Amino acid sequence: MAQDDRPTNPQDELQEALRQLEQRQRGAAQQPKPEEVPTEEVAEAVRQIAIEQREEKARRARRPSFLVRLKWPALVTASVILAVVCIIALWPKPLPPPALSPTAAVQGFWEAVIKGDYRGATVYYPALVERYGSREQAAQFLKSHFDTNPPTVVRNVTLVGTDPESLELIVTYEVVRRSGSPTVGQAIVVDTKDPKRGCVIVGGI
């Protein structure tokens, strides 16, 4: 290849370099520049987002969840139910009415013992309350006495006579125990003539 032996003009080289520089600058100017967001607007947007996040967090903290709202009423309801159950369980059974006849006193005593209502049995046998100092102590005595072989059935309760001197009434009875063995006895009953006490057992059991 033949080389260009023409002498180089420094001025021409300078003009060529300026021309190329201008072309590069024009090309760079024609390229689209990314849109610049002012720094203050970016900072303001960040602040707004942070404020909204804090407000939302505060609203969630003030507004309890469904389970939290449900928890307190459920606890209160459960506590009330538990208290009622405890009161019913611990509340003593009402005492039975007094017996209106000698046979009713003996029948009522044994039926109360069969049911396990030892406090009720003392209504028909108040002498036990006087002997042990309180109705509860008398009931405890009856429980310990009949607990191992309690009666299951009472039958043949019959008024057989009256003591002419003491006016005490003799009532026979037959009780079948859990073991199957019957117990036959005679209860001594008196009529107190007091409607609040009625006929009561004074011995024989």
C-alpha cells in the first residue's frame, strides 16, 4: 500500500480534532438523559411514607384483634359459670320437711340415708344433732356408720304400738343392705306436737 507522503499540516490536524470533539458532544447531547427527581421531593416522599406507616401501626395497636376482643367476654363468662357451679356444688341441699306421722319419720330417715343425704336424715333423728353438737357432725357420723354397707331398700315400716307411760311410739322397719342382708329393728318415735319438728326418732336405730 502506498503511503501518503504529503506533509502534515498541524493546523489541519487541530481542526480535525475539534471537528471530532464537536461530533461527540452533539451525539451525547442527542441521547435522552434520565429524568432527575429533585432531592427535596424524594426526601418529602420518604417522610410521608414513614408517617403513614407509623399511623397504620398506631391504629393496629389501638384496635385489638378479634381474638383479643373475644377473650375478655369469654373469660368473664367462664368465670361466672365456674362460680355458679361451685356455689351449686358447695351449697347444702335443702332439708326435708318434718314428718307428720311416726311411720313417715322412720321412712324418711331411711330414704335420706339411702340417698346419701345424711344431713336430711338428721331432721328425723334430731337426737343425733344434740349428741354430736351440730348437724354436720351428726351427718358425718351417719356417713361413717353406713358408708361401708349402706342400705338400699327400706320396707315394712309399721306402727305397732304406744308406750302408755311415756307416750313413745314403736315403729318396726326392715332395711336391706348392699350386702343383701336385711336389718330388722324397732324405732322409738315421739310426736313433738310442734309443726316445725313433727314426729322424730329418739332411739332404736
